[in-house]
Amino acid sequence: MVRPTIHEFFSEQELIQAAHEYKNRGVSDSDLYVLTHEKDDTKQLADVSDTNTIGLKEEGLGTALKNVFNSRGDELRNKLEEIGLTQTEAQEYERKLDTGAMLLIVKDTSMSL
């Protein structure tokens, strides 16, 4: 699995701008994901930035079912691991999400900003 590129933002506008820059450089919408600590915020940010959320397709059924019973922190770490991060990296980014960071995850690593 190719490791994704992750950018962290504390401004929705900056994240949206970065997502648009990736698209302008030829990165497919299907390779751009957003993640925030709160599910509703993640969905809303994905809608306004025209990106994706990490869902069943990326997680697989087993992880998605486990996440129904997990704490939000466990769910976030699982999502990050399923998208290609190590357990240690997932823990680090989950802590950043706890502090209000928003993540833009780029699976097409041939392009960088």
C-alpha cells in the first residue's frame, strides 16, 4: 500500500484551497480525503471541499463494524491505519485531531504541493 501524504490545517479555508490546488494539478477527487475529530464536521468539510471521507470502501467491512462499537479516538486511529498509516502515525495524527486539526489526505503521492 502506498503511504498517503497528509497535510494538517486549522483553517477550513486553507484546507479547501489546498484541495483545489491538488485538483488543479491533476489529482483525482477520489484520491482526496478529509478527516476531523467530529463526524458531522468531516462530512460537512468533505462536501464544501469536494473531497471524500474515509468510509466503508477504504476501511473494509470488518473495520467498519468494529468502529460502530469503538470510541471516537479508536475509530479515528483505525481509519488512519486503513488509509495507509502506521499505528504510531495514526496515534500521532489522532492526537492532532483532538486539538482541532483538520487533515487533508492525498492518496496520489505523485503530486505534492
